[in-house]
Amino acid sequence: MNGLKFLQDRQTRQLYGFLAIVCVLQAFFLGICGVWHVSDIRHVLVERELTVSSYLLEQGIWPEVVAAAWNHTEVTEAGRKLLWQIGHTEQMQSYLLLLTGQTAGSYLLTLLAGGIIFTAVLLIGAGLFLQRRERSYEAAERIVTGYAKERFTQQLPVGETGALCQLYGRVEQLALSLQAKSEAERRSKEFLRDMISDISHQLKTPLAALVMYMEIMAEEAGREETVRCFTEKSMRSLERMEQLILSLLKMARLDTGGIIFEKRQCYMWEVVSQAVSELSERAVREGKRIVQEGRVEEQICCDPAWTKEALGNLVKNALDHTKAGGTIRICWQRSPVLIRLSVEDDGCGILPEDMHHIFKRFYQSRQTDDRQGVGLGLSLAKKIVEEQGGSLSVESRPGEGSVFRISFPVSN
């Protein structure tokens, strides 16, 4: 079967089909010519018999003798000698060959004309086939040239059998890889542009505030209380800038695929405790409580470092929107298919018009006066959870608080 592999190509099969049809027609034509030539020979022989019979009758030979002569089948020595004397021998042209020569000219002319016609048909058919194949090559060349120029609106013909179509299939695979790479580069450029725009926009306010604080402190250098007040404000602006830059860098690493999550089994209480350890002091300072509820033996399969980052952002968001005396409750529980972790607060809640936007980058509700965050914490938390195969959702009622729920599938 390997020797006939070239027949898998549709155009090659069409060419061989055309050649087979031409060969069949040629055989049919030669058969017709042969029948016609035999008919001519029969006609000449009949005419010859009529001529001989007529001559013998004119010589007074009885008709019975003439008829018996044509039906006689026995060869005698006298008959052989007579034919030898008149030159009708096996070594010399017999009169039958002379008779067939009368039809040979027209027969040869017919065969020559037929050969010319069939040769012309073969050449024209082969030329049309090669011309069609050349056009397909030119079209493929234009498409491949378009691929090189990142134009992917046209595709090579694939899905058929044959070596050429298999080659087209390999080129299409390369084109898809090139298209994916081009799209990735485009997204990277857009991401870099957006990131630069976000950084410049978000740093503008704290930088302007720092410049103003420095000017005030320079003018009020002799007033210690004023200098101390604006020094604290400067430190908060610097902390805000640091938080913004670190969050942007983490988001950039996640968006560009620069993070490889190292998931492993770890205790839930340990992840939660480490996530809130840095925020416990702030909660005490602001008069708020952080409560943990869940079974200590419960485990979760995740990247503990990044999961702590996401959980810490949720707790930080809860502290930002909870007044003094409020409580942030962190609970976890397992179901047959999921393990859920919730961060619940009794703060101001989320307005209905903000619910669909809170996970967007830099989004901050216009209805709240709180501006402690930079608008990246929730977006970063959602990205971290989803990259690990989990989900992050929220429920809230204005004035009653919010509940953020992290869900991870249970690993077997």
C-alpha cells in the first residue's frame, strides 16, 4: 500500500482517472477501426471472388464447376504448382496481401488521425492539470506569505488525504502557533501599556501629596507639631505607594504567567493564622476583632504562600470597611466536593450598583469615604484563587456587612 500512497491525493486521482478514461476510449477507437478494416477486407475479397467467378463463366466454365471450386478444400500438387508458376507462394506477396494493401492506406490514415487526437487530448488534459496545480501552489504561496505578515484571514486547504494536504496541515499548525504567539505579543504590549498607564495614574496622587507635604514642612520647619503631623502623612503616602507598586508587580506576574503555583496539602488553620498575623495588630489598634472558626484538622490543597496573600487581601478589605467595635469572622468547612473559606464582616456592606465592579482593578465605590486601599486587593485575590482552580464570590447587604467565599475542589 505504501507504493500507492501518492493516489491518496485527490488531484492525482483525478489525473489518473482522466488517463484511464482516455485509454479506454483509445481501445474502443482501435476496436472500431479494426472492425471497420476487417469489413473492408471482406468487401475486397467478395469483390475479388465476383471478379474471378465472372471471368471463369465468360470462359465457358460451367457454373457447377465454379461453385465447386470456391467450396473445394483439398490441396493438390497440380494446384500448388499452378500457384507457384503465377507467383502466389509463401515467399512472395500473395494476392490476398495485395488485396489488403488496397485498404491499408485509409486504415493507417485513420489510426494516425486517432493517435493525433488522443495525444492532443492527453497533452491538453495534462496541461490543464498542471495549470490547476500551479494555481493551487500560487494560492498557497500567497497564503503562507500572508502568514509571515501576520495576516490569518485565509487558510490552506486541509482535511483531505495526500502528501500535499498533509504538508498544508503542518503549515497550518505552524500558522496557528505563529498566530498564538502574535496574539500573546499583542496582549503583552497592551498589558504593558495599561500597566504603565495604571502606575502613572495611581502614583500621581500620592506623589503630589508628598510634594505638598514636603513644601509645608519646609515652610513650617520651626513648628514641631506641624512637621510631625505631615511627616506621618508622608509616611502613609509612602506606604500607599509601596503597597500599590507591590500589588501591581504581583498582578503583572500573574497576568504574564510568571507564577507557578506549588500546591500541596496544608492545614487550613495554619494558612488562616499566617494570613491574619500581620493584620491582628491593626485590628487591635482600630478596635476591631478577628475571629477564626473551623476544625483544626481540616486540610486544603493549595499554594499556601499565595493563598495567604489572597486571604490577607480579603481580611484587609473587611478591616477597611468595618467601623470600630466590628468583627471579622473567618470560617472554613468541608463538603463532599468542595472546601469553603469565608471572610465575613459587619461593616458598611456593598451597594447593589457596585457588586459587579468590586473585582475590577482600581475600582473604588463612589458612595464610600474610605480610601485606605488602592483598589487592587480584591482583584488580586480573585486572580490568585482562580489560577489555582478555585472560585471567589461575594454576598452583601448595604449596612449589614459582606461575606466573601473562597471555594476549592476537594482533592482525592
